[in-house]
Amino acid sequence: MSFFATSVSLDTKSTTAAVPTFGSLATSSDTKSSTTPVKACFALAPSSGTKSDPEFSLLLENEWRKMKWSEEVRETLMESVRSFKPASETVTEARVLLIGPVGAGKSSFISSVQSVFSGRVINRAMVGSSSSTSFTKKLRSYNIRGAGEKADEPTALVLCDVMGVGEGESTGLTLHDALSVIKGHAPEGHQFSPEHPIGAETVGFVRKPSSNDKVHCVVFVIDGSSVGSYAKSFGATFQQLREHISNLGVHQVALLTHVDQVCTASRSDITKVYRSQAIQKAMVKAGELLGMATSYIVPVKNYCSELDLDENTDILLLKAVDHILQYVNLYFQDNSD
């Protein structure tokens, strides 16, 4: 059962329905690369379908997005997340769902954000090493906790991890199950199986989800070092999924992960991320894959092999969280009645 072959209706009496014909969304072309180079760097942007073919790239003279890097910026962003409250009288937590191909870095992003607030690198969300098989099999929700004196207090942000989207007819998260999670029908800890879609007979099935059960923002996670070699089927899958999510009134953004593998200049100094032409091109490709304007996409570097935190890596991660929360707020504004 795949995104193309599964039911999408969530009738509490039945889990089957006629499969609709999904239309794809137009891709964005509103972002153009700058062409004013001053310094060469060696990039690992994919070419010809190979994940790490060397490609000569250039650092641009000016950042294509303005960023400030300092301890003060880091602390301001952390406080913004800690103090965030959903703009709704009935919702206590903002639930954010991460969706992406196997190995894109969903679980790593969750662990990285929690690491920032924990003050040390941790792996709270279990992370696998395979690029072909999803390590995450269950729906897991992670409260992002505060830092310092409020370390034991959860923030109002919950990041939800699910099975990765796979290739083929019988692997990965299905469209039906993805929409079940977003609508709030899926119970915490549900074991995903393409052969057993979420429905009324599922143990713990939430028949009448409340606003607290629903997802308030969806984040697509794309591996920047592989974005040029994803199968074409992913593009159709994501754009069809985005169409259905939009129909639910849920806003969507995207993360471009592994940017340190796209350009070695950014690997050694992450503050160069918005001067890297290779990373800019990878973001354009991600936008085309998702049918999403690049203004919705932000680059991140997850903590993978590091044992210690880095201030600038923290800032990039926190800016991503801040970006997500902006669209969470839009959801509550749209549903404020």
C-alpha cells in the first residue's frame, strides 16, 4: 500500500474508500541564485544522481538571507521558544509533525533541538543509520523542555516523529496514515504498517479528536546532500500530500538538512550557510521537489557525530524552530473562531 494506492477517508466505521485522483501542485520558481562570487569552496552537492560527487561551487559576496550570529541571538531565540504559547484558549501545546524520506534527518532534528535546550548533545529521539529502511516505526511525540532553571518544565512545543516516506508500493508511511496523524486519529505509540492502515479497529483510535490531538503544522524534511538524486516518485508523493494537508487548513514549511555535506565551507564554518551557492541551489531543488516556494524552506545542521554543542549550530536550529512556530501561529489565527 503506498501513497497512491491507499484510502484517504477516515470514516470511523470503515477504513476503505474510493481512491481519488490527486493533482500535483505547480513548483515554485520565484527564487533565483545570486552570481557575485568572491571565494571558492569545495562542495558536495549531488550531481548525476550521486550523493557526493564533487562539484566546484562559490561563496557569494553577500548573504542571500541575513543572519546574526552571537550568544545574545542564541539566548533570545531560546527564550522565544520557552515563552511560546498557542494563541488558542482550547490548545495547550503546539503539535508539529515531521515528514520526510527515510534518512532525511527527522529524528536527528528532534534530538538536536532537545540538545540545544539540554545544554549537551543527546539522542532522545532514537536515530538509525540506514538510508533505505525507516528506523522510526511508531508515532512518537516529544515535548521540548526548557533550559536552565526551567529545565524540567516542558515548553508548549511538541515535535512528532513518524515512519519515513519510502519508495515503492509497500514501504514507508502511507498518505492515509499521514492524514490520520494530522487529523488527530492516530494514538500515541501507534505502530505503522502499510498493510494495516489506521482506522476504527486500530487499538487506541481517536474517534473524535480534540484540537489538542490534531497537528498544527507539518514540516517536510529533505536531505540537502541527496535532493538532486531523489526518485521522481517522491515529487509526486509530496505534492499530492501537500495538497491534502492544505485542504485541512494546516500550514507547511520545510527543513533542508545535512547542509554541512553540501558545502565544505559551511561544514567548517556554519555561518557561511547563507553565502553558499551550493546550498542555495539545493534549496531551490527542494522547493521544486515539494512544490513549495523557497521562502518556506530553512537550512539546518543536526548534531550527528559531535559530542559538544556549537553556538552557531544552535542558532541555525533555533531559527528553524522560530520559523516553524510562525506558521503554527498562523494555524491558530486561521482557526480562532
